[in-house]
Amino acid sequence: MKLKNSLFLIILLSVTVFSSVFLLEACGKKEKQEADTEKVTEEKADDKKSDEMEDKEKKDSSQSSDNDETIIKDLITQFGSKLQNVSLLADKKEIKKSMEENYKDFVTEELLEKWINEPVNAPGRLTSSPWPDRIEIKEIKKLKEDSYQVKGEIIEITSGEKDKNEAASKRSIALILKKEDNHWLIDDVTLGAFENSNEIIYENKEYGFRFRLPKTWKGYKIVMDKWEGKPIEETENADLAESGPIISIRHPKWTKEEERQDIPIMVFTHEQWDALQKEQFHIGAAPMNPSELGRNSMYVFALPARYNYAFPTGYEEVEEILESKPLEPAKDLKKAK
């Protein structure tokens, strides 16, 4: 009997132990499942938070880009309105003063200094009419976090286009802007050629004139040469000799195999031109002098005598171009000091 009771107690104890172990394992599994569930929930919450932060960053970045573009548009618009105030043909002292007054708030110090030293590379006003009225923006492109590129056109007008939202001529312009001390400034500018709907314009800032060409001359080249004048009377005094530049506008279809007629423009100082008219020297063997095309306050521009004596291809077209009086001198050219 005692043996049976002992056996029963052992069995009961074993069952109790196994039950306890089972319950402990079950509780452990439940706790693990709850912990895993909580972990998954936390991970999902973290992922959601991370996604929300990423979306916010993207939104903030997008808003920042939009704000930058708005600021850049305003800057270019204001800069474009200042171009007409800067005469590029004034003396160096006046150019420096004018650029500092009108461009300083829009461009980097390095670019401003470059333009002051080399105004030929700067945008501004060349003639009294037409004059640069504004910059029309065509494209704004983000290059880096602190750099943008803007492409557009400088719109030039005369009194005839002033209230009509039209253009007498257009000139392509590309600007690079960079951020300095949280401010956007123009750091580089590339200027294209002047154009309008029916013609293109060659512009010479060094001597102060423009020359209108048909649209078919787009892609023309400029060839530099020199004219030389000799005294009328035989003399060994070389100081009596004169010389100056010849600027030839060359048709884009000109080749060595098939040469075409150039448009040669001789440049004289007023003193040289007066001396030539007084026959104090002569140029070449032609019995007649060059014919005047126009003049500004410093230079006289002239067509060489018998420039088309060989009648090359295109000489008739050049004659038609010259008949339209295409050369427009700058009226406010001053000698650089």
C-alpha cells in the first residue's frame, strides 16, 4: 500500500513538474511573441517615421529649390533692367563707376573686376539706340547645391518697340550663379551674337560700330588685316607712313577651293582720314580713295577702292548689302584712359 501511495505521489509530482515546465514554455513563447510583435510594431513605426522624415526632407529640398529659382528669377530680372545704364564705350573711369553703381549688387567681385578691366566681355549699352531693355529667361537649371545656370536673351529696343513688348534685336546670354554667404550672385556670363528675325548683327566694341548682315551670313568669320599708306612724294622719312586695321567679314560658305567676296572695313583715325583726303599719303595703286561707310567720335570706317575688282562669287550680294547702309557707328565712343 505504501508502495502504491509512493508511486502515485511520484506520478503526481512528475505531472506537476511537466505541467509547470509546459506552462513556463508557453508563457515564454507568448512573451517572445509579444516581444516580437512589439519589435515589429516599433520597426514599422521607425520605418514610417523614417519615410516621413525622408518625405519631409524631399519636400523641404523641393521648396528650397523653388525658393532659389524664384530668387534667381528676380535677380536676373533686376540685373537686366540695369544694362541700359552702363555705356561700354565710355572711358575706363566712367565704366568703373557705372558698373559699380549698377552691377555690384548682382555679380561676384571677381566678375565685376573682370568686366571693369575688359568691358568688351561685359553686357551693357553700345549705342544710343537700340538699347538693352531686359533679359528674358528661357531656362533655369540646377547644377549643384550652390550653383545654377540660366539661359535667356537680352532684348534690345528702340523708341518704336518701347510700349509694344517687341524687340529691335536679341542677343543670347548664359549666366552661371553661385551662392555666397547665403546670397545668389552672377559668377560668369557668356554672350552670343545679336539677331533679329531677318538679320544678324556683327558688333565691334573695340572700334565702336555694328554691321547688319542677312540671316544667310550666320556663322560668318572675322579676318583681321592691315592697310598701309605711303607718302605721296618720295621720302625716306618713315614717320610719314600711315597704317591701320582692316576688318573683313567673311561669308560662312567661303573655302580655299571656292573663295567668296568678303566685306572689308578699313578703320582710320580722324587725323588719318583728313590727311588722306588732303592727299598727304595714298593707299595702294588705285587712283581713287576709299569710300566712307560711317564714323563715330574717334574713327572713320571706309570701303577699300576696287575691293571687288576680281568679281569673286557673291560680290553682287555684298554690293546689295552695302547699298542698305548696314554700318551703324556708336555715337558715344570715348577714348579709353
